[in-house]
Amino acid sequence: MATILGIGIATLDIINEVNQYPAEDSEQRALAQRKRTGGNVCNTLSVLRQFEHQCALAAVLTSDADGAFIQEKIAQRGIDLSPSHKIGFGHAPTSYITLNRPNGSRTIVHYRDAPEFDLTAFLAIDLTPFDWLHFEARHCMDTAAMLALARSMSKTQILSLEIEKERPHLEQLFSFPDVIFFSRAFAQNRDFNDPRAFLTAAHHWAPQAVLILAWGAAGAYWLAPSSGRIHAIESQTVDPVVDTLGAGDTLIAGVIHARTSQGATDDWSPAVTFGVRLAEQKIQQIGLDDLNTRAGQAAKTQPLCHLDDLGPADALGVRPLNGIPSVIVVRAHKTLYAYRNICPHNGSPLSKTQRGYLIDKPEGFALRCAVHNAHFDIESGTCTQGPCPGTHLQTVPIRIAGDAVFLAPEVDEPENNPSIAQSS
Ligand code: FRU
């Protein structure tokens, strides 16, 4: 689980679903209408929340009725609004969206009269708790100052930037982020119809950054800054596409989730792949809800680990790419146990490392939380010593197939205890 601050915009999205994109100066009846909160960063955080990350939003929030609606909905998703700047004037930024049902395309007319989230509001935020700051490129002079400030305060925080469309002074932003997400519309607006040619050019603008370019039905491309190599992550065929609104925001959430779950390596392919897969799930459904569940179904087809990853008495921290932040797979007495890597004492991971969970006590092996030294019985997950005696680690259902350990479907039958699997 990571702590993520998103800096950008929250909108009211009024979505009309039609069965044919309207001609100019025509009239038709919408098939359905929905009102929801949107905005790129807000959408990205909403998806990240589903993966149990702690998320906070820094945006301008108005106090009109639509502004109140936005605040209520965002707070209900568990996103911390305290870094946002609340103003007593202006209308909530509003997007009037036409969703074409036959192909899922979304056409957006956006209106705003409220000011952008600015440097002064940013200066009031305590940035120290955050692992990752994700910016939308909006008012670029202010955004550049925010990025520069954040960079000067921390070298370890990941700074990512989304560039969706052309803005004045965009070039001021390029030298700061660790990661830049570009949209296809932006690349094409700069006359690049070849994603590789675009990334090669962008590498000159931001040589330090991992560059990720979404390319619609083709998937995404990413460039490794150390080598300049470009990797293609192909999309799988999705049919039918029902709603593309927020697909790019979902891809970004998927990449951030996967990166924070996997730890840092130079290889961003697994993270970009997860982002692309998650975006594929998104476009098959209306809205952004429950993407973690869909990703969870997909993750059940990927092994958590293999039996030979574990010694006879061993515990391994693994990071499945689904809603579960991290899992500890334990082998003891020829049996496998799996628990969520969340200490019941304060909700933090027992450790963020791969190993170091098992301790050898006179009465046998136990799991140990490195944060406050809580000890847990391997078989029951019960805390036997430390700050939270009697509380339990949460079990994770697993199954063994061949030499691989998988997440299992949740089944309640007692004879099929889902958290325990016999290993030979
Ligand atoms: C989708 C979206 C909508 C919002 C618009 C803002 O990516 O964030 O939710 O209305 O774009 O540009």
C-alpha cells in the first residue's frame, strides 16, 4: 500500500449515452444519463483507492451544489480532500460528455470558470507522508514550480506527470518528473503518428524520465531512460467496447499500483502491462467501479510464486497484481499458508521486503511484524506476542497447481480451507 497525492482537477461529468453520435444542429433523445465525479487525477485516485492505497487529492473545490456533490462523492471513495483548496465562488468544473454506445467513444465539452490549483495552495501541503506525487499538466508555470519544489524536498518520492493535451509553457515541466504519461492525442497533435518516433523525440525533452504513451486499441509504449529502448505492450482484443471515458486515467492508476506493489526495477513492462490490462477491463464496463475485482479475477490466472521459491520452513512476500497489496506465503510442516501483508495492529505491512518474516522461537517458527515486533502463529495467524495479542492476520485463499501457487476463488466449505494448501 502506498500513499499517493494527486494534483489536478475534479469535475462533474454529465454523461449522455446515445446510439448514434449527433450531427451538428440535430436533436435526439439520450438512451441514458448519468452524473458522476470525474477529472483525470480524480479518476486515477478513485481507481487507486480500490487497490487500498491511501490517496489524497489536491484540486480546487467549489462550494456550489455541484461542488458539494463532487466533494461528497470523492470523500465516500475514501480519498482525503484536505490538501484541496476550497473556494467560495465559481462553478464546479463541468464536462458534458456524449458517450456513443455502439463504439464506446466519448466526446467531451468542458466548462470551467474556477481557478486552477496553484502554487500557493500547494505550498500549504505537508508532502512528507507521500510515496508518490502524480501531477496533471494544467497551469504549467505553477505545475513546474510545484514539481521543482517537490523534487528539491525529496529525492525518493516518485514524481509522475500526465500530459494529455498541449498547454502553454509545457516545456517547463519536462526536466522534473521520474515518469511522464502521454496521451495519443498529444502525440498526434504534435504530428507524430508513429508512437516510437514520438517517444524518441520526447526522450530528448525529458531524458531522465520513464516515458509511457497510451495508444488506444494498440496498447501502450514505454521508453527506458537509461537505454532509450522502447517497449511495446500490446492490447488484447476487447469486444464490445462499452465506455472509454477514463480509460487513460485507469491505465495510469494501473501503472502506479503495479509499480508501488512491485518495488523498483528498471523494467517497467510488468507495470505498463498491468495498466494496459486494467484499462482493457475498464472499457468493457460503464464507469470505474470494482475494477479491482475484475483485476482480481485476472490475477488468479497468474502464479503468486512457485513451490521451489520456498524452503522447507520459509516465508516469502509476494506482490500479486490485483486488489491485494501484498501477500506472505509461508511454508511450514509441508503446508502452505497465505496471509495478507497487513499487520492488524496499525494496518502497515509487516515488512516491505521479500524475506525476513519468519522467526525461529523455542516453541516453533512464527511470523513477525518488523514495525512493532508483533509475533503471529503460522497456522492460525493469531498474534501471540506484541502490541495486538489475540488479533489475526487476514488469510488469503490459495491453491497449488503443478509447481505453482495461485490465488484461489473464495470458497467457504470447511473441508477446503481456502488459506491452507498442502505442499509435498
Ligand atoms: C476523463 C476525464 C473526465 C473529465 C475530463 C476532464 O479522462 O477526466 O472525467 O470530465 O476528462 O478533462
